[in-house]
Amino acid sequence: MLTMINRGLEAFEEAAALDMPRNQRLNAVCPPMAKETAEKMGWSPGGVPVAEIAKYYLQSVDSGLNGALFGPAHSN
């Protein structure tokens, strides 16, 4: 179920990016569970360190792409 919801949000982002006004971009970051959050929830071990997740946000801003998805399941 969660995968269907995620894919629905990703598809919305990709479609909405097509209608962005000139010089504006729309990208999405699809991070995995943060390790620090998993630990606080008692779900450790698991997750990815927040410092690694932050790299996806930087890629989104620095890439110059529009309609792109960033995260471990998406390659750009």
C-alpha cells in the first residue's frame, strides 16, 4: 500500500513539473528511513544516516533538473 501511495506522489510531481512556469523547477526527494529516527522509534538497526539523506536534497537543488526524483531508488 505504501509503495502505491509513494508512486502516486512521485507521478504527481513528475506531471506537475511539466506545467511549471519558466525558470522554476519542481523535484522530489524520496528518502529512506533515517537511521536516527529508526533508533529513536526502537526499530534499530536500520535506516540511512541523515547526513547521507541530506545529499539527495543537495542534488535536487544543484542538479538544474526539473521533474526529477532523488533517492536511493532513483538514479539521476
